Amino acid sequence: MKDLTNEILELIRRTSSSLPPDVEKRLRESIEKEAPGSTARGALETIVKNIELSRAKSTPICQDTGTPIFYVHYPLGWSTIKLKAQIRAAMEDATKKNYMRPNAVDAVYDNNTGNNLGGDDFPYIHFEEIESDDLVIELMLKGGGCENVSRQYSLPDNNVGAGRDLAGVRKVVLDAVQKAQGQGCAPGILGVAIGGDRGSSYIKSKEVMFSEMGTRNDDPKLAELEEQLTKESNEMGIGPMGFGGKTTVLDTKITGLSRLPASYFVSVSYTCWAYRRRKLTIKGEEVIYD
Amino acid sequence: MKKITTPISDEVIKDLKVGDGVELSGVMVTARDAAHKWMIETFIKKTRAPQGDDLEVYEKLKTLLNGSVIYHCGPVVSGLDTKDYKFLAAGPTTSIREEPYQADVMKHFNVKGVIGKGGMGAKTLKGCEETPAVYFHAIGGAASFLAQTVINVSDVFKLDFGTPEAMWVIEVKDFPVVVTMDSHGGSQHAVIDESSKKVLDELLAK
Ligand code: SF4
């Protein structure tokens, strides 16, 4: 099997320094919605300048280069042991090249490992064998500030008056947006998972964000709720950075999971505007970056 | 857009109001969780005895921070091996983590402003009135752009805390910020929190 360390390094560089076009487009569109001369508009203009600059100079879009989350979809015949070793080698290299800030801190002893390699879970890698000839590696760099304002609710939630149905889901998601204020570097993107256990629910709430901005859930009920949550979140007037304004949430993605009869979790993952996710595809000899 | 250069006088600070856009220039120092904890424990509450170069750094900080600004930032820095440091990415980090420490640090060192993101709480707001000082909000995530305003990295203290946590002494030119907490008790964060809560309550009642 092919050694992909260099290709993965390039994937990391692109993810850290070049925001995906669909996210950039949304941010540019939102500038027009904010009043001329407002601090909200100024913030969005600075954000767009920053996107251009980091892409041109191959420097990180944000100094918090986030938790590296890899999704590897591999056809039969690839070794996950080798792929994992290559991902880890590429991560170390990317840190040396300053595409990544040293971001792995031992939670018990408080020391920074210096190379973005923590224990077995840092970087986080999910392997999935697929029926295809192509190998696809997706990478998300998930910021810490926005992770801190992500929330999980166990329904019913009496504080918000949320029952175990989609109406209740709507209420807790709106509550999470209000509580986040600008602290997750608004405008943000919401990933919502309904159901699961506490662990799978949070994981799926991130996974659902890999899909493109503006694509809707196949289930019309969830698709409608996605649209409604984006609209109602923006009515709260929190705005970019919490300065006040019309742009608080750029898009909402929802996924439904199975749950135990006893539990009804709603996980709301908040991602900052620096929504860094990129893809690498290996198609025979061909290497394709999105 | 007002232009302000460090060191900043009390008059200039008192003149600033919530919502003012400012371009900052001059020398400032980065500090986040480890640095704040270290300053409080070693020099302000004195619950920990100074070790290594602590006292030497303290003397330098007293001069550097007097009238100056603390920046909540954990940068990406090149030149770590050659000591020819350059900031590559340097946006603000979440400030609220320094809430237990900030007011005391501002008063102790006569710091005239802190730059960060997300705003801070009641204790810091009171510290802003007493010092006097203000909270400057930078654009979170605009790291490459803000790094360009850093024209010189003149020193670094406590590099053993790790690159993000070390205290970097930098000189900036036209660093853009918005005043979101002023020295008169005004806080944009409290205002937006309240107004958005009102809308939320209406939405939840539907
Ligand atoms: S929340 Fe996102 S944009 Fe803000 S500092 Fe963290 S990674 Fe950067």
C-alpha cells in the first residue's frame, strides 16, 4: 500500500489555512446583511480579509488549530494500523511546519507534548471500511472556544420547558445558541444530534457537520427544523463576536439516531466561523484534494 | 476609528465608551491561563514562592505592563529554534477563563486594557472601573490578519509554559479592536445577553 504521509500533510495544510469555499461564500453573503459602519459588519470584513490572507500565505486561519478529527473511509486492503501511523507522522510534521499549533496538553500532568500527538486519541481518528475503490480521508479542525460552548441536554428539560419531541429539540437548541453568545466566535454552525447515548450523540453531532453548507436532511421534518433554527437563532440579535447584529448562525445540521426508551439526548455542537474541513481522495494513482 | 498608542493614560481610557472602534499601537504582552495563575500565585497572593527567573521577570513585567495592555492570545510562532521569533497566527482566545484573576492583575500592574474575545464578567467590569481600564474585543479567529499587525516580537518570558501559554512581548501597529467593556460600568456583553434572552423567552413561549 502507498505511503500517504505527504498527502496527509498537504491535507492538514489546506485544512488549516484555506477555508472551504461554501463556508467562505456564506460569510461573504452575510456582510451585506449587516448595516454599513456597524461593528458587526466590520467584524465580518476582517474575517474575510483573514481568510484571503491565510490562504495566500499558508498560515493558520486561526491560531487555535483545534482538535484534529479524521474520518478515514477505506476500501478493503488498506491497513488501518499503517494509516494511523502515517496520520500521526503527518501531524508531527505539520506542527514543525507551523500549519498546526502544538495543541495536545496532557490533562493530568499539564504538559504540552509539543507535536500534536497525545495518547491514542489525539489526533482523533475514525476508520470506516467502505465498498468502494477509493480511499477518502476527511479532516475537521475543531476549535476549542466553540467546543466549550457546545451543550448536551437530557430531555425533558424543565428549565427550558422542553419535552421529548421535535418541539423540545427546537427549544434546547435555541437555548444553547443564546447561552453561547459570541463566545464560540460567532457566526457559528450548529451540528445537532437527537438520540444516542451521551457519547455517540456528541460524535454524531460533529459528523453531521461534514456535509456541505445549505444541504438539507433528507427527512423533510428535520430539513424544516434546520431552516427554522438558523432563522430563529439569527432573530436573537447576538451577531458576529456577540457585538450584536443579524448574523449569528450560518447553518444548522441535524441528524436523528436511535435512543434507549429511557433516554432522550440532544447534543448541540457549535463550530465557529473558522469551520475548517477538507477532504483527500485517493483514486488509484490519482490524488484529489477538494 | 480612534488611534491609541501604549502606554495609555487614564484620561484616554476614561474617554473610551462601549462600541468605540480603536486601532492600538505600541508594546503589549500576551498572557493566558498559566501566566495569570502564575502572576496571582507568585506576586499578588504570594501563595507560591518565586522560583528560577520569577523575580527577574517580575521586575521587567512591572515596567512593561504599567500603562500597557495584556493580550489573551496563544500564538503560532516561527523561529523557536533560532530565537528569531515571528508571529504567524495570533488571534484572541476566550477571556472569561481569566475572570478569577483579571481584576487583581490589572490593578497590581496598572494595566490599562485587556484584549480578548467573548467578554468578561462582573468582577473584571468592576476592576475596569477601579483601575481604570477597558476590555478590548478583537476579532476571534482572525489570526493571520492580526499577526500581520505584530511588527516585532521583542522578548518572551516563561517559554517553559509552552508556546501558547508563554508571555510574549510584542509591538503592534494598528491592531483593530472594539471596546465592549468600559471604565464606566458599561458592558456590551451584558446588554446583548439581556436583549437576546428576551427574544429567546418569546421564541420559547411560541
Ligand atoms: S472558536 Fe474557532 S475561530 Fe474562535 S479562537 Fe477558537 S478556533 Fe479560533
